[in-house]
Amino acid sequence: MRNCQSGSYFTACLNIRPTLSFESTVVVLAAALGIRFSPDEEGKYEEYPAYRAFALGLEIALLAPPPPDLDTREMRDNCFQLIIDTCADVSDGGADVDMSALIAAQLSSATELEIERVDVAPA
């Protein structure tokens, strides 16, 4: 059993319109955020092609849409999705911090990527 640590839980979820190839988008994001992505060899995101990076206690993942024969989403689109989550198990004592606006602003000022915030319903 993993121990929880107290603190805040940081997240972000953004759609990126595919104006570049998936791999080129990974390169642009890595440069803009100052991180290094690696392919998701563990298969954490299953049928979604994905690249992952880890920095400052966060996991940053970029997902491409799954192949059409594996796509079970109700609403299909061709956007890439940038997901950021705290790596640590965080107790319920901290705040939930949505960094989507901050990350979108950083990417908008540093790249020409077309960014859209994703509204995620609370659990």
C-alpha cells in the first residue's frame, strides 16, 4: 500500500488541434515547456498513442486519438490531448488546482499551436 502525502493535487487538460503531426507537436511542446517526452512504452494509455514526461512531481502526457478500429469514444475528434496530473498520491487535505489556464497561456505565447481548454466535470 502506498502512503499518501499531504498537499495539493495539480491537473490540466487541454485539446490541441492537429495543425502539425503528432510527433512534431511533441517536439514543439517539449521545447515550450522545457521537458523531455518519451513514448508511452508501459501502455498506460492503452489504445491511445502517447508520449509522457515527468517534471516537478507532475506527469505530462500527450495523447493522439486511437486508431479508428479501437476508438470507442462517444464524441470522436482528431485533437491531441495534453493531460497533466500530480504523480504522488495526495491526501484529501489539499486543494485541487487546475493549471489548464496557465499552461494554455504559456503554450499560446510560446507556440503557434491551437489550444482549447477541456471542461472536465468534477468527480
